[in-house]
Amino acid sequence: MAELLLALDVKGAEEAIRVSRACEGELDAIKIGYPLILSTGMGIVKELAKSNIPIIADFKVADIPNTNALICEEVFAAGCSGIITHVFCGSDSLQAIVDGAHDHGGRAFAVCEMSHPGALDFLSGANAERMAKMAKEAGADGIIAPATRPERTEILRSIIGNSMKIYSPGVGAQGAQPEDIKKYVDGIIVGRAIYESADPGKAAHEFRLRAL
Ligand code: XMP
């Protein structure tokens, strides 16, 4: 059984609140990213969190350790409960995010292999496997791995074991189906297939059932 995370990549507070309200009761977490935050500011986090749902900041952080620690301070002060970081900046940068999240009572997730075709240029294969090992060594709470390549996510699962979570984007608009991936992961991440739907609540309900 996999959780359902909504990738709320809409623009503007009104649309974010409309979609999140429509999906209430169907979601395990909301993932926010640059499209929403750049159009509304971080104040939207507290608004969304009013319904007691965890908010994960998908900022794919990729900077030096000091800057990463400063980013964590802002993300968790705003009310997020998790953050997504890149790993390729190295173990010290990764550790700053993991420690920054944990110091604020939050969780850190590391991007190991991405879901889009261009991931095959760099963010896949041996690089991804190495980054999964680094995420485990750093004490990350989980990794991000692709629903579009279940065979790769299965390999990454074998590297990190069962004590870390895997959240998996690529379901819906990118072509993967919940049934393809649910046995390897702890949660599926769905964006456009829910928020662009004429009835986001119904779409979320259907994805939730299919992820069971
Ligand atoms: P869609 O609309 O394609 O949205 O369902 C997917 C969401 O997930 C993000 N995304 C990723 N994030 N690693 C990540 O950390 C990935 O491989 C990846 N692929 C997609 C995307 O930004 C959107 O929010």
C-alpha cells in the first residue's frame, strides 16, 4: 500500500486552496515547489497546513552546506515538515540538509534518480545507486525514485533497505501507473493528473484507491 502525495504545482493561492480543499481526506501529504512558492510566497504553507496535512518542500536544494542549512531554517519556520534535496553536491551538502531537517523536527528526502527521460544523461544508473548509498549514510529519511522506471526503483530499494521511505513521481502525466510502482515504494507523487482534472477530489480518490 502506497501513500498519495499531491504535487501542487499550481500558481496562485486561490487555485492552491481550491485544489487542496477538493482533495481533502484523500492525501497523505502535499508537495510544494517553485511554481507555487514563486507565485504566492511561503505564506501559503501555513494556509495549506491548516488542514493538518504534512507539507513537503520540493526545492531540490543544491548548494554549499551553509546555504543549505539557512534554507532549512526558512523552510521549517514556514511550516513545512519535509524537504527534498539533490545529492550530487556532495556528502557535506547533503548532511547539512539532513541535519537541518532533523534539528527542526522535519524529514529530508534525497533525489537519487529522476523520472523524466533526460535523467538518463546523469541522474540514473551508477550515479543514482551511489547517491542512494550516500542518502542512507547521511541518515536521510527517504529518497525520490522514478515511477517511470520501476526496475530502477527496485534496485534503489535494495540499496537503501526498508527503513527509509521511497516517494515516487512520474505517475499520471508522465505515463506511469500506480500499479506499476506501488510495491516498491511508500508513496506515489501525482501532480497534473490531479490538479488539472475537472474534478481533482475524484481524481485523487481514484489514485488513492489504485495505490492501495
Ligand atoms: P506530474 O505533474 O508530472 O508532477 O505528476 C510530478 C511532480 O514531481 C516532481 N518530479 C520530481 N521530483 N525527482 C523529484 O525530486 C524526480 O524525478 C521528479 N520527477 C518529477 C515534479 O517537479 C512535479 O512536482
